[in-house]
Amino acid sequence: MTSKQVLGLCLLVLLLGQATSLYLLNRLSYLRLPSYDASSNDQVYKLFGGTAEESAYDANEQILYVVGEESYVLHIIDMSNPKVPAILLEHRFLVTDGVPRDVEVCGERVVVSLSSPVAVYDGHVKFFRAYDRVSKIFAYESQLPVGVFPDNIKFAPGCSKLIVANEGRHGKDPFNRFSDPEGSVSVISIPSSGSPTERIADFNQFNSRQDIRHVSAFAPNSEIMRATLAQDLEPEYIAVSGDGNTAYVTLQENNAIAQLDLRQGIVTQLFNLGTKDWSDLQLDASDRDGGIHPRSFPIKGLYQPDGLKTFNIGKRTYLVTVNEGAVRSYTKEIDGLVWSDGVLADSLGRGNHLNEIAINNQTFINELSQDSRLGRLLVSSIDGTTLYGLQSIHAYGGRGFSIWDTSKMSAPVYDSEDNIQKINSQAFKTIFNTDCAAWTNQSPETLRDTTSDNMGPKLNAIDIVNDNGTILMALGSETMGVVYLYVIDPTTLTPELQNVKYEGGTSDLWSELYDNSNAGNAYISDIGIIKASQSPINQTLVYVVSNGSGSVAVYSVTNRPGVSNPLG
């Protein structure tokens, strides 16, 4: 163990033991959401029913909106009593409406983004009046076309602007031809009276940038390879600055973040996020090493954040990113052709893709072919390339989270390093790096270690609020279904772990867990913090939306003096 690893372990011990009081999560309720059978129109409850993807909370009406992509349902949920949330209305979209992707609420307006039934065509956003409790009406107002595959939407403060991340996913058109539309961001101005107007921010001015990860340029297929950078960029998630003038958008597969000037409606900068060095940290890189075996390897990690949020300290704006990781894949079914930039590490040596002279580390080269070390790890085939092969190995995702100063995005001002793995290995030994599978003959315990060779815990959901002077941050692990609660120290920018939660059983089969309402937060897809001042019970709440279990879990947040172990 190196001195840096010893220091990291000591810091984790200090982090877990230094607090004299902690904010703890206490589950108040758990609500499963139904989908509908296409033939009988009956309500159906099932794993991976596609009922809970994104959410938005209306503090004025104490209502939570949850949209399901595969179920085509917007659930309108009464949160006035968070111990007994109840579905007030289910708004069902038609297949011809497109696929609902996200929902946002601001003031008296609710907006849902929908991708086209033909995924490579332009989508649209639908505007509704917020649900009226008295009339029990959820009234449609209008719709506006946007770009291709509008996957995420966010209001700027004051509700006068709506930002839409148009992912521009590749696929086949109705004539079975491959298409790779440009990614873009729509900036929609919403006047107090009159119709909304839209400006599309594209990325064409960055097509000559050589420092941005341009995945499709490495494809062996000419149809993929000819895509410009503007086509290759796929805007994912949006965060808006507190003053409402700037937006930040993750470009996950490209390992980059875009900055937008919302007053002009243009993209002003692209930030290459660089890489994370794992040589002095530890990760479990194998699903065939017999359990929890973190080791140090001289490899790099692509941050590739999914979700992100902003917070302010003084006049500085910071971003927090959850560094999930993502592989770019093209499939016969969706695209009509096959290619991926990800490969198993052991294929690099077998295919003579390594520049062994540049690597100059025979032990490491040997580990790349060993299943119990690095051989099973999913790595990039396009990063670290030279004329003579790969001279460095890049894994997908940062297996944690990072804090960035938006005034200097060259490197994070804080990174969780390997602490998420350490927390999970201590608190959840029997389900470390597990997965939630549609395979009904598997359990969380039998699936232990199955994501170690991929991207580990896959943090993908995040929310941050300033709750009466305390900066609270909640994170969610997609595959493990774990919720992490932190307080960010405004002086040092150090996140201090408060509590971790795993709900549900571990030994029963997933099918049994679901049938017994004990599947927990399977495949967390969204998370939100409700400040005490906006809470129906005047107490801080956290809600967790999970796509696998099709559920909404609600937790209270309580400060407990005398408690010092967040894992307890």
C-alpha cells in the first residue's frame, strides 16, 4: 500500500468518525407506480415497467410529478402527507405523442419533453397548467418543436426560460437508413403573456476542436466515421446557475461539459474534463476475482458525468458531477450496423493493440490479460492511441463524484477518489457492486461484484440544496440502489458523509422482492431534496425515483446529535 493510499484510508476513517452529529435519512413511505398492459389496458405492476424515470416537485401545491418513458404515463402524486403519498391522476400519453423523457415544473406551468416516435426526428415539449386540486384537471396548453431526442429539461430561476438538452441520438430513419442528427440545446423564452419562442444552440462552431473526445471519428464504418463533432456530441443533463444567466450541459460519451450563455442562447465553451489517475487509488476491476478485491493499476478513468448540479459559495459557482461513465454503442436493431468504442481489456493484448514499448510495464501488461485483475474490465479502444497501439488504458466513468469551479474547469477542485467503493465495501459487503436484473432467478447477493468490471456503482442521480445555511447533497447509485447523503463544507469544499441507505432485501430473488414490495430503490434514476421551508411537514425531505422498481421512496432528514457513524 502506497503512502497516498494510507492517507486516503485515514481520511475516510476521519470522515466517518469526526462528526459529533449527523443528518440521517429515515424512510417515511414507499410507493410503487403502475404501468398499463397494451392489450387489456389493465394496470400492471412489474420490475422494469418503465414507470419512473424523471421527476419534478411543485412546492406550491405539494405535488410530485413522475414520468415513465416506457409506460407513457405522467404520475401526479399528492405529497401533502409524505408518509402516505397518493396518486391523484395518471396522465397517459399516446404513442403518437412520442416518448415522454422528462418533466419540470415552475410556477403554474408543467412541461414534459417527448422524443419523436421516430427517434432520429425532432421531438417537442408540451406545456400544461399545473394540476388543480379543486377541479382535478391537468390542462394541456400548447406544444413547441425542439431538437432530436429532448432527454432533459430545466427551468431557469424565475420560470422565464426553459432549457432543453436535445441529445440527437443516432439510429435508423423510417427508410432503414442510418442517421446521426446533431446534438443541440433549445433555449425557450416564456413571456408572461403570449407564446413561447425558441432559439436553438448548436455546436457547429466547435467542429474543428481536436481536444474533445470525438468517438465516431474512430469507427471503422464510414457511415459512422463521417459524423462531425456537432453530430457526435450528445447533450445529456442540464444545470443552471443561480443567477439564471448560464447553463452547463454534460456531454457524457464525449467526456465534456458545454457552457451556454442563456441571454444570447448560444454555446460559449466546451470543457474537456480530462482523466482520473487510478495509479495511487484502488478499484475492483473484475467480476471474476471472488469478491471485493480493490487494487491499484496504472490506468486512467474518463469522468463522463451523467447528472450535475450547481451551488454557490459567495460569488463563485460550482458544479458537482456524478461520474457514471458511458460507452458509445451502435447496434443492428437500432442503427443497422454494429460498433462500440468499448472492449474488454484482455482483447487488447490478444489483438496486438498495445504499444508495449511505450507502456514499459510487463506486470501491468500481464494483468491486462488476467480475468481476476484487469482482463474483464471494459476499457476504451480509442483513447491513448498511437501509431503503434495503445500507450495508456482508459476505463469508463470516475466511480464517484467531483466538484468543479466553473471559473477554471481544467481539473476538479474535489474528487471522491475511491471513497464510494470504500463506503460500499464497508456498509454493503454482501451486495458490493451488485446490479438490479430483469432476470428473476437472480438476487442482489448472487449478482454481487457483477458491475466491478464495468463502471462499478454508477452514480447517476444528484440533487443539492442550501437548506437554511446547510449545503445538503443527495446522490444515488443506479446499479446498487444506494442513497448517499452529504453536507458540503463551504470553507473547504469537502463533502462530509452523513448517511447511506440501501432499502430492500438482498437474498431473495428480484421477482420475489418486487412482489413483496421489498425491491427497494432498484435502478435509481432521479433524486430530489425538498427544503424544510418547502416541505409539507416543515422538515427536510429526500425523494428517490427508481426506474427498475418503478417506485418513489420518501425520507425525512433529521439532525441527530451524538451520532458519529454514517454507516451505522
